[in-house]
Amino acid sequence: MTTTPAPTAAKSDTPPPRSVLRDTAFLRLWAGATASGLATWALPFVLGLAVLHRDLGASGLGLVLAARTAGFLAAVAVGGVLADRHSRRAVVLWSALAAAVAAPLLAAGLGRSLVLMTVAAALAGAGQGACRPAFQALTAETVDPERRQQANAAMTLAVRSSTLAGPALTALLAAFLDIWTLLLGIGLLWLVAALVPGKSAAAAVDPAAEPAPRAGFRVEFLEGIREARRHPWFLAGLAALVAVIALGYSATSVALPLISRDRYDTQWVLAAAMTAYTVGALGGALVIARWRPRSQGWAAFAGLAAYGVAPLSLMLPVHPVVVVAAYAIAGIGIELFNVPWFTATQREVAPDKLARVSSLDFLVSYGLAPVGLALIAPAIDAFGVTAVLAVCAAACFLVPAAAALTPTARHFARTAPATRD
């Protein structure tokens, strides 16, 4: 009697939620994340247009972008604590509203006050930084565990599409609108990010847990670090990310424009390689939305190590098509890592510490990229581009391979999932 209803209940439950794209709550969250991604990628492009129109100097642009990065790094850790302490939806709302307010302030300071623009850029970065761990934790609240890999793939598709669509759409609109109006448009995108996502089903649990945490930001952030240390695969993944982002990604960011100019005597290689990377990442997200490898951790680390083909292709005097293909492979690989990585974090980390652990991920990813970029150029001057690219390619291959040997790394889990295919 118990066995007969159970299969029918499972069958009637499974078909409707089979695709996460039919879930209204997730679609609203996805729309908000997409709007925030478009706003994030459009802002540097709009500020670059302001330099072309002589409303902002080159040094002023550097200062404003640095202030935005500083605001992001300062807020991402605080945002992780807030998102674990309070409603994740509320953190998304207020942080996105802060970024929305920053847009008209940037417009007001344009050509008038560099100080106002710098403060506004820091506020925009803070809003963006506080959003990221909250969006990550909100995805886990909104989507059931069986569909989270598909949901994370959809989220990363939104991010990668924004890298293409944000600057392209801005360039199109710039033909008809002035810089001031474009900045206000970025503010409207942040309003969409603030207001469109709905409350998750799990949000009702948060108020009950709210009176408990009174320990203060530092103590709660350290709790997040302790939670991260409980998962050896997570620490190994962070180490591999440091190698690939701070060395591999930074080296190729500096070397690709130089090699495109000096070896191939054209900017086409630079544009084609970067486009191929983004298109490859979109393809990788589509693949991993459905693919469930038996050893998902090993498969993910192999994908991350694939970034090494990008610096390797720049070392050798190959046809430019090989460089473009290498960047496409690197893009595919990075999402074969990202999506299972986010999904495993949502599954394995204690739910009340998820945003704090996610903030560590973003802090390492975004925080070390500028450090790598600052060090790579002097290293190229001192040792030559080929030597630096060789070291960075080796790091991209070897560090993820070493990380894959860490206990629990094979499945991104403390125990091997028995029911997974």
C-alpha cells in the first residue's frame, strides 16, 4: 500500500519542475542576476566612452575603476555575513539599491567632480560586492538540490552573456544617447536587480534564526572561514583558482594584446580570442547543465586545468586560429569547473554559513586578480614573455592536478554520492 502511491507521487512531482526554467521564482532571481551582470559589465565601457568624450581623464578613469574594485572587495565579506545573518532577499534588495543610487551620482559628477565620481564608484562596487554572495545563497534557497546544477549553469550563462551583451548593447545605445543617460540606464538595471527577485520558499525560516547571531562581523566571518576549512576540497579548489586567476588569467590578459600586436600585427587576434573565450564558456555552461560526471570533482579540476592551453598557445609561433581555439577550450573548461563548484558549495556547506563561504570564493577570485595583473607586467619585462607564460601554463596544469589529489576532491563531497550517475 505504501509502495503504490509513492511512485505515482514521484512521477507527478518530477515532470513540471524538470526544467528549472519553468520555475517562476528562479526565473525572477535569474532576471535580477542578469540585470546586475549587464550593469556591472556596462559601467567600465560607459566610463571609457566618457574618456573618449573628454568628460573624464585617463587617470580619473583609473581612479574611479580602482574605487569600484575597492568597494567590491570591502563589501563582499560584509555582504556574506549579512546574507547569513539576515534575509538573503533583503541583502540583494538593499545592495542593488545602493548600486542604483550610485549611477545618478556618477552622472552628476561627470565632468564636474572627480571626488563625487570616486565615492559613487566605491558605492557601486560595494553594492555589486554585497550582492554576489547573497545571490549565490539565494539560488540554494530558491532551487531544490536536484536542479541546482542546472540553475547554476543558467546563472553562469547570464554572467557570460552579460560580458558580450553589456558592452555591445552600450555601444549601440551610445549612438543615440549621451553618457549621462547611459549612466542612468545602468541605475535602472540595478533597480531591476533589486526589485524583480522574489522571496524564496526557505525565506520563512530566516526570521526564526535571526535573533541568535549577535557575535559581530569579525567573529561571524571567522566562523565562515572555519566552515570552509571543514571541506578540504573547497580549500584545494581555492588554491587552484588562485593559480589560474592570479597567474594564468593575469598573464594572458597582459600577454595577449602584446602578442596580437607584435607577433600577428593585428588587433583581430585579441578580439577573436576574447570572444572565443566567452563563447566557449557559454558552451561549457550548456554542457554541464545536463552532464553529471561520476567523479565530478576530478572532471571540474580537469576543466580548470584546461585554462593552461591559453598561455601555452601564446608561447608558441602557431597560426592565430590555434590561439583562438585554445581560448575557446579555456572558456569551456572554466565553466566545467565553475558550475559543479558552485553546486557543491551549495550542497556541502552548512546553509547558515553558505553566504560567508561563498564570499571567501569571490574575495579570492576578485581580490587576487589585480595583484596578479600588477606583478605579471614587471615579470615579463624582467624575464621575457615566453618564460613567464611557460611558468603560468605549468601552474595552470599542475596546481589543479595537485588539488585533485586532496581527500574529498574526487566528488567535491565528504562522502561519494551513491545515487549519482
